[in-house]
Amino acid sequence: MLNLTNKERMLLEDEKKHEQLCVQKYQDYSNKACDSGLKNLFSQIGQKEQQHLDSINQLLNGTIPNVNQSQGSQGSNNQNQSSMPNINLQSMQGNSYNEQDKMLCQDTLTTEKYISSTYNTAIFEFADKNVRQVLNHIQKEEQEHGEQIYNYMSQHGMYN
């Protein structure tokens, strides 16, 4: 059973709120996006955010979640590669894009930058090495989400 300090519990509660916001944001933005590739990207990221929320809840309940870092990272990359050809084909049709999609991308990229930084701070505040590894795993995936969004924006002429 994991024994958290008050400070550690407070940091995890903050991360929980951030993840809840991310889950809701990606669900909403998946519905609002005009481009089907962007809808799919937001849906995939939203599913990963739900996994992060589940991991944070497990930590708050005193258990260390089982995150296989190599498998989770590779799985995420494989999903990106499989969805990227559709995105590339769409970008070959020209760099026209929907302004709302651009705003959604800018907002989610800013969110991912912020969330990644909060995990960076939290990692240094935990005494338990296993908790730090879980938080590091989540942070790495948050950075991958930011990279996916950046790549989408870049391929569609949204990032100058």
C-alpha cells in the first residue's frame, strides 16, 4: 500500500483535475473538429488521457498502476504511424484548413505543454521511485501528444 504525504496527495489531486479536463476537452474537440483525421487524432489522445486519469486514481487509492513503458510508448507510436498516412494525403490536397480546427489544435497544444510541465514538477516531489516512474511515463506520453498535434498542424499549414 502506497503511503502518500499531504504534498504528494495534493500534487496528484491537481494532476487528476488536469486529466479530467483533458479527457473532456478531447471528447468535445473530437466532436467539434471538421477534419476527420483531426477527429481521429483527438479521439485517440482522449483515450490515452483517460488511461492517465485511471493511473492517477490508482495512485490516489494507494496502488502503483502497471504501466509497461516500452509497450505503451511503442503502441502509441504505432497508432500515430497508422493514422499519419491519412493526414499526409489530406495535406497533399493543399494547405487549406478550417480556422476552428486550427484553434482547437492551438488550444490542445498549449494544454499539452502545460500538462507536461506539471508532471515534470511533480516527478521531483515524490519519494517513491515507482510513483516517479509512473509520472514520468505519463509525462512522456503527454509530450508525444504534443508532438502529434504539432505534426498535424505542420502538415496542414497551421504552424508557421
